Amino acid sequence: MIELMDRILEKLEKGSKYGEVRYMSGEGTQSSMRNSEFQGEATSSGEGIAVRALNESIGMGFISSFDLGKIEEVVDKVLRNSHRNGRNGLFTSGGVKDRWDALGKHKVEDIQSSDRIELMKSIDEMMKSHSLSVRINAIYHRKSKQIYQNTSGSLIESKFSRIGYFMVGGYKDGNSFEEIYRQFGTTGGMDNFKDLNVYQKIEDTVKNLKEISASPSAKPGRYDVVISPEIAGIVAHESCGHPTEWDRISGREGSLAGESFLTGKKYPYKIGSPVVSVIDDPTIKGSYGYYKYDDEGIKARKRYLYRNGMTDEFIHSRESASNYGVEPNGGGRASDWDMEPLARMSTTYIEPGDQTFEELIEDVKNGIYIKTYTEWNIDDIRFNEKYVGSEAFLIENGKLKGRVRKPAIETTTVNFYSSIDAVSNELEFSAGTCGKGDPEQGVETWMGGPSVRLRNIYIS
């Protein structure tokens, strides 16, 4: 494959100011179960090459056949298109030669169908024992190989695998219905997946649904609110990660995945309290979004998106970095060989502080603790948002009291972060699949944080 890519690169060197070749292959399996019935198992595989060239504009093409004639045809078309007027900002650094892998000790290809079915069956039976009438479980994994080269001298080879688990549970009692869903994921092998403790975490989530269903609603009004790492994670992903993706800020994703409330602001822009920072870090090993280099050959690194209540850094691809006048920071991600790399999140989280959970609640006289969520939504510019709790408790004079049903935070991004006055020293993560682009492409992410205390937040 490298010999074939060398031939393409040689042609790009002669016909462009800058060019790159990216080979990706993947093999995956997905199994699912619904209400104790095995739904089946599906396998997928594919491989191909993406070619990009820079001249008066950026030309890009995809090669699914390794017939030399077909390859010549695609590369020639890419070069012709690159001479048309159009977008022509692209950071052209290179010279990196490296190999990396994240396959784990227990390789995904060694996982037997019977092992996957047995795990789903055991979780389904546990959910059934807690009287859940809706039970959906799915487990999936994919092993990927990638080779990246560019005309600036980079050659990066990688092999990695990702394993994920998804569940939906529903409990019905008369006219009351409680639904919960969870997603788990890791980069590595089955040994890394076992470290996620999926069974125990799902049981902790569903065992209280019956009691939650019978809980009284909270009286609407203003409360001091403590949120768990689970809610902190979805907040960090939606109201920080997305609006700091530069293609959203520049408007390129406006008709596809949405825009950003940060568009047109003067930077650094005040987001909220100085006690809160939000980080995006692809380098956390074992995370669902882990990578050493992004899909444009840029070394990954930790990025502060909000630092001490102010915007600090945005997520960039080679193209957006060139247009903004900064160096790329490892945010260019493509879900497969036939997709363009876009500015994307990886592992996004609120940075932990130095307080314990007990210290967060001991200073709350009248408040609510929201441990899990059942629903969330946020507008296209990532500003107006809503998070609906599932497992939640009243806080009275620093103590957790009785449950409350579906307390909802309805606020804005700036008001949310401005209301934070303390964060705990915990750090927990959950998984997600984040989609954007045209055609839409989903990439694996982690999201998380500590427990967070907010003052005087309206609860509906």
C-alpha cells in the first residue's frame, strides 16, 4: 500500500503546491438485543484512499478501486479541480515519521459472538429484574488501520480499535414512563472495555427507575444546583466543544450541523466564572476518542477551550488553522476513508477542582442534586439549552433528602457557566458518537468532568 501511495504522492508533488494521501481500512461487527430477543449480528468492512491537493483551491477525491487506471483518473481530476478558484487555505506542515497503535491486550478480532450475546443477555436479564418493559442493548467494535503521507515529508502509520456499548431502558407504571439511555466506549481491546464496568453502571442507572417514577416534581423556582459528572459531560460537549469548532464559528457548518454563538465575538470572550475551565484532549489513552495523530497527520495535544471563564483556544483542522492564522492543533477528524477531515472534538470535559462532593453540597441550604439525565436539547448556535434530570434529590441544609422527578435546567450557555462557583475533584467520563458534515459523519467521543455547583439556577 505504501508503494501505491508513493506513486500517488509523486504525481501530487509534480502537480500541486501541497498534497496528501490518506489510506484507511476498517472491519467491524455489531450485535443487538431487544426485550430478550437477539436481533442479529452485522459485519462491515471497507478500505480506500483519500487524496487532497492544494493550488488555487483545494481539490479532493476518493479512491475505492486500486486499479492503476482508476487511480490515475481520480488523481488527475483532483489536480484539475485544485486549479479552479475556490477555498485555498491549507496548513502545509510535515516531516513527521511515526507509528502508533491502540489495540489492547485482548484484541477485538478475538471476541466471539457468544461472548457478545452473553454480555447483552446478562444485562437484559438484570434490566428485566428491575421491571423495565423496554430493553435495548447493542455492542459493537471496529478495528482500523491508517497510513498518512504528505508532500511535506510526513509518513504516519497507525492501528487502533474501538469498542462501544449502547443501551436504552424504559419503565412504565400507569401513565408514568421513565426512559434512560447510556453509551460506553473505549479505544483498545476487550481488556480496556472491561475496565468500563458496563454491567454495574447500567444497573446503577436502572435500578431506581421505579422509585424515580413515583417521585414528586420539584416546585418551579430558583435553586442552588449540583450536577454530576454525567451532566457536566454533556454540557461540556454541547455548550463548549461544538461552539469552539472553528468551521461552526466561520459559518461553514451553518446549514449542516449548526453555527456558534461565538461568531463575531472579540476574543478572549468571557464565558463565565473564573473557577471553570473546559478541556478537549485526544491524548487520554483508553478514551473513546483517543488518537496520537489526527487524520491530517497533526500530533494531538491537550487544548483548553475555555480557561478560567474565558475562551482560550478553538478546535482546528489544517484548513481552518490556515484561515485563522494559527497552527493546527490536532482537531482534523474523518470517520472513514471517503470523508473529509473536519474540526472535531475528542474527549471534552470540565476540569476538576479541589473540593469533595460533600463540600459542594454542605453549603447548600435549598437546592437540587441532579445525578443522571433523561433528556437534553440545545439550539443550533449552542446557546439556549435544556437538561432534564432523571435521578435527582432535594438538598436541604447540606443534606440529600427525598427524590424529585425530572427537574429541568433551562438556561443559556453564558448563564450556566457564570453560575458555577465550585467544582469537585472527581473526573468521570461517558461516551458519545458525534455527527456533522455533508455527508454526515459520526466520530467517537468521550465527555465528562467533576461534580459542579451552580448558584441560583431556575428549575422548571
